[in-house]
Amino acid sequence: ALAGQIALQEGRFEEAAERLEQAISVFKEHGDVRAASRTMVPLAYVYESLGSARGLALADEAVELLEGGPSCVELLDALSLAVATRTIGGDPRAGIDASERAFAVAGELGIERRVYTAGGSKGSLDPFRPENPDDVARLTALQREYKVVRPEFQIRDR
């Protein structure tokens, strides 16, 4: 795994993919699913850099490896990877689902979700908090203002 990480840092993506795949196989053979999952995170980045869809599959595979066991930091990392790959891959709903699961795992691990912001609107439209009508009204006003500048921008009423 270390050789794969070094190759990744040096920008040798094909070598990094090969070394990290080998490490994952060895970890799985020895029953170390946490190490295998932990190694899938940089490997997904390598595949994304190479333009391969394998990065998306790795996120699911990492979550599947760990989901049957107790919550652990590696599961949280795997879910974070799933959030990123789903969102980048054009499936934001799946990204939100993975994000909700990540927050649940964080809670099981005793990690409290806190958001510290300055200003009145920094936490607006947070998908994990109840909808605030004032936030929606402000966003709608911004969208209408933007439509004047860019007429092709469509506003969808709910």
C-alpha cells in the first residue's frame, strides 16, 4: 500500500493503481477489511484521475466491506468517498443518501455534527436541517435576479 501511495504522490497513476489493487487483494486475503477499505480511498482517486469508472465502484465496494460490522472510522471514510463519487458522477440523490448514512455513522462513533459560521445565512439550505421559508424566499429572489441577466436560466417552482 505504501508503494502505491508513493507512486500516487509522484503522479505515476498507472503504477499506483496496480500497487494499490495488489495491496487490497492481500488485505482481503488476510481478512483485514478495514485496511482494504482504507486503501480503496486513494485508489478511487487514482481511477478518477485516469478517467476510469472503477472509482465509482470502489466507493460501493468499500462501504459493502464494512457495513456488516461495527461502525468505524474507515466506514465513515468509505461513505465520504461514496458522497464525493456519486456527486461528481452526476447522481446527487445517491450522494445525499450516502451523506445521511455518513452522519449516522459519525453519530454512532460519538462524533457530533457541529457547524460554526459567521453571518446570518451561512447555514442556509443545509439539506440536513429543516427547510427555512426565509432561505427559500431569498434563494428564489436570487434566481429571479439571475434570470434577468441569463434568460436561459430556468426557475422551477415546487
